[in-house]
Amino acid sequence: MDAPLESILRQAQAGDPEAFASLYRLFSRKVLGLCRHLLGTQEEAEDAASEVFLRAQKAMNSYRSEMPFPTWLYSIASHYCVDQLRRRGLEGRIFSGDQPVEWEPPSKEPSPLGEVLTTERRESVQGAVAALPERYRLPLTLRYYSDLTYDQIAETLQMPRSNVATLIFRGKKELRRILARAGEEGQS
Amino acid sequence: MNCFPELTYSIYLDQELSADERHAVETHLAICPACRAQVERLSVENRLIAEALESGGEGLAAVPSKEGLGFPLAWVLPAMMGGIFALSWTVRWISSNFPVSANWFNPFNRTAILNFFLSVAFFLSAERQAIFHWFGLAVTSLAVGLIVAGGIYLLLRRWPLHFALLGAVMIFAGPGKPAYAIETRNSGQTVTVPPSETVADSLEAGAQYVEIAGRINGNLIAHGQKITISGIVTGDVITSSQTLDIEGTVQGNVFAWGQFVTVHGKVGQSVHVFAESLELANGGQVGGDVLAFCQTVNINGNVNGGVAVGAASVMLRGDVDHGVYASAGQVRVASSAHIGQNLVARVNRTRDFRLDPGAVVRGKTEVKLSGNRGSRFLTLHYYLWRAVELCAVWLTGLVLFWLFPSLFQGKLETSSDLLKAIGWGGVLLVVTPVAVITVALTLVGLPLAIMALMLWIIGLFLVKIFVAPVIGNRLMGTVPGAKKPFAVPLLLGLVVIFVAVALPYVGIWDSSLVTLTGFGLVLSAARQTWGRRRSLTP
């Protein structure tokens, strides 16, 4: 477990099942979390995570060290989950294809989220993220949970890179709106 | 220099600007405190989102996405209300323009529904064998129905359920009439409505003797030892009594439970009797059908509809305009009898049926022999139908699993799970009919009650689908939680269940056990789904 990641990776690439098991132990929680954010339910996420590790094991030899291993693994996971979502037949409206996402003029909107992060606040942010429409939740999750770059996200979601930036930004604004609304409801 | 839009700062913080752009932004930030503050806030926000995602990814599952059908809510709501109104209006129109001859089938007519269900109950008990054979086909049609319903569900499931429920309530409330007022009279000895009196509403009466000589403008609901109607009841008569004598006129239907039921007078619609004896006296008249389970049935008067009876002995002397179906120990059609359509008698031996010379049967006369037919296990027919039924149930299960996988998440791993499932199953099994009866007492609730009852009856047939995969997985040694195959364990489990419930003597117990467990499993799955939804609502 304590062996540096590179040596574990080398052993795993050589086909050592023990090494791959270590990789599984290191990353399964994070991959499961990603799948859960992307797919929405625990059951589907568990199925997806096991499938992702199966695919990763098969593809181990194609892994090149130019890319950090976590990024490589998360991109397998996000590709798989996005495929699943597409298969649900919803992509027609989640991913609006290649049309550019239009810029909205700025208007009076809630400001960025406050600084204090109490437990309660964190839970409400979690709830708000989960309540985001998929078109926003996916890019936000891929960016801030899996640390993928705009290019990687664009490739995964099959949309122009410029759309990724806009969707991420709009996702944040939507998040502010949801939280502001929840705050009002909580007060009244 | 002008400030950049917030989007640019968001991209800047994500380190996705080109070198030139980044340089321009940084130059600006150096001189603009407002933008610096904005960038600071954005950066905190990014950290918040990352932290929330981080802890959320390991704790809770995400709330199911609440996306609608892709239309704005504000647009859909009025459209939906309009749709409901139109539907409600259509229902009302259909209801009032329903052809009288087909009124028994009118789903919006309370009496028609009751008549329909009583008829179904009758044939279910009298013609169980035949119906059982048709069940395989029925389940297949059900599967098709489920696919259609499932399609609609898939369209609607991202839509809050309560709108759909609200719609249903409005549809039924729309054409509904306000419930009648009911007057109640209870006394130890006698309740009398004298000839001079007119009761403006429906009357509920309970006494040892109930005598209706006057007029009731509504329904009569009565219980007592002896009930006599010599006056007029404009609505239905529902009684539970030792003796019921109808000498006057009932313009609606009669539903009677008791020992002796005699009709000397006139009943405008149908007569439903569950009693020791039913006599339609000479001169008595029934405008609709006669449905009776009795020991003895004597039809001496006129029936404008048909007669369907299950009895020990049936005697027919009068006129029946439609057909006669009698399943009885003995059936006799006297020479004075006149039957407008077919006569079907189900008796044990040929000599138990007697058609006197002079009796007129306009349609066909058919005598079916019931009784000793040998063991059902010896006929190929039996196995063929069981196979058809098995396939139908299996297919239904696959469709159900495909549409509602969450229905199958009930756990049955320990014996306490099993006991719990059986317990809850029992509760559901008992509570549903009670709730149905309670709801059915209100006029608006009746269609809902009927829907619930139908679901419940369908449930009785279908619950084995939920037990089967558990048994199948157990037999195949599938590890719980692993990626599960479904079709094969379902089939295996169904085979086991089909064999178990077909066994002589113990089959009935197996069947009850499966039913209870199945109901319990469905309930537990529903509670899990509901519980998870609730715990996730922020």
C-alpha cells in the first residue's frame, strides 16, 4: 500500500493482480463517488464503478505516464457514465449537441457562495449540486471532483471546449440560485 | 481598462485561459480591487463546490434529478390543468350519453360498476375452471398493458407524481354528483314508514322489524330480522336481514343478504341475492337481471334481463327475457317457463336437469356436467396451460423488472427478513380491502377504491414474481450485491413456486406463504425507495 504509485502502476501493467487490487483500494471510493455524482443513484454507481475497474484493468497496458493515473481512471469512469446516461435516452436534451451555448447577459443574481462552510451549509450545497440538471452537474463534477481539464471534459461530453466553460459557469450560477431559493424557503 | 466578465474569471481560476489572456487578466486584477474581490469569492466558491462534491461522493447518493420533460414548469401547469378540464368534461359527456343498453359497462356509473363486479364475482365462483384456463391469456394481455402503462410511466416519472394524482382526483370529482343526504332511524323494535309518509332522502334503518309502506326518495339501507317493503323506494335497496319481502316497488337495484328473500312486487333494475332461498313470486317482476347464490331459487315471475344462479335447487316457472345460467344440484324448468335466449345448466348428472314439455327456450339448451372429471394432473391440457401461464408470468416479471427495477430490491436474506415480510404482507393483505371499503363509502372515492381493489387483485396474481428471483438466486448461489442476472433466477424461482403451489394439500399453504412474502417484499422495496428519496431531499 505504501509503495509509491509509480511502482504499483508498473506492477499492475505487468499483470500483477495484487498491484491492481492496491489500485482498486486507492481509487475505488473516488471512482464510486464520481459515478454516483454522474449517475444519481447508488445502485447504478456501484455497477458502473465495478465496470470501470474491469475496463481499466483491461486497458492497463495502454496507460502512459504522461497523464496522471487518477485523471486517466476518471476519464474512463466519466466516459462510461456518460455513455450510460446517453443510453438512458436523455442526451437529446442534456447535451445539446455541438450548438454553441449562448452567452447570457449579466443580470441581478445571487453573488458567489459565502465563505463559511458549516456542516449544515455543506449539506445544503451537496443537495443543490445533486439537484442541478445533468447538463450542469456533469461538467461541474468532472471539473471539481475529478479535476479534468476543459479539453478532457469536452471530449467526454462531446461538445466544443467553449461550451464547457459556459456550462461550468452557468452551473455555478444555477447553484447560487438554488441555494438562494432554499435560503428564502428556510427563512419563511 | 474595462473589467472582464465573471465568466472569464471563472475560466481563469480553472487555469484554462491562454497565456495572453491570462496575462491580460492578471494585469487588470493588479489594478482593480473590485475584480480581485470577485475572483477571491469565485475561488472560495470553487473550493466549496469541490468540498461538497468530495463529501457528497462518499456519503449520500445524489437526489434523483428533478428535470421535467424539458418544458418550463410555468408552461406545463396550465396546459395540464386545461387537459384535466377537457378530460373531465369528456368523461362527463360520455357518462351522460352512454347508451342505456351498455350501461352495465359504463365505468362512470356507480350502480353499473357494482353490478359488473357482482357479475364477475359470480362467474368467478361458478366458472372458476374456465376462468383459470383463461388466466394465462389474461396475464399475457396484462404484460402488454404493462408495457403501455410503463411507457406512459417512463414519460411521467420525471414529473412529480402528485400532479398526476391531482389529475386523477379531478377527473373523478368532475363528473361526480354530491353524495345523497342520509336519514338514519334506529330502534330496538320497529321502524315504520307509514303509507302517508315520504322520506325525502335515502334512509338507513335498523330495527327488529322494518316496514316501508310509504315512499323513500332515495336508497334504503336496512338491517333487521324482517324487512318489508310495501311502498316505493326510488333508489337501491341494500339489506341484511333474516327475511326480506318486497311487495311494493323498488325502482333501483336490490342487494340482499339474508335467509329468505321474496319478491312479490316490482324491482326496476337487478336483484342480487345471497341467501338461503330466493323466490320471485308469480306476478313479481324484475326489470334487470337476477344474480343469486342460494340454496333454493324459485323464479315464478318475470325477469326482463337474464338469470344467473348458483344453488342447490333451481325451479323456473316464469318468464325470463334473456338467458338463464344455473349451476346447481338440481335444475328444473317447468312447462310454464319461457326463456328468451339460451339455457345453460351445470349439474352433476344428466338426471339432475329436467326440462318439462311445454317449456319454451328460444335459444339453445345446454347441459354441462360438472363433478368427477378425474385428476387434473393426468391431463396434458393441465400441463400445457401451466406452461403457458408460467411463460406469461415470466415475461411479465421481465417487463416489470425492466420498468421498475426498484420494486425488486426487497431483501430476504435472514429468517427475520422472512418473518417481517410475511407480517407486513399480512397487514397489506388485510388493510387494502378495509381501506377500499372505507373509501368506497364516499361517492368520489368509489372509482379510486375500485382502482385500488383491481391493483390489489392483480397483485394477488403477480406477487410470486417478486418472490421467485429471491428463491432462484438462493438456489443458484448468486452472491447478493454482485452484478445479478435476473431472467434465469426468475424462471427457476417461478418453476419452484408453480410446483409448490400445485402440490395437493400443501399447495394452498405454499400459495398463501408466497402471497404474504411477496406483498411484504413489495412493501419493503417501496419503503426503501420512499425512505431514500425522503432522506435525500435537501
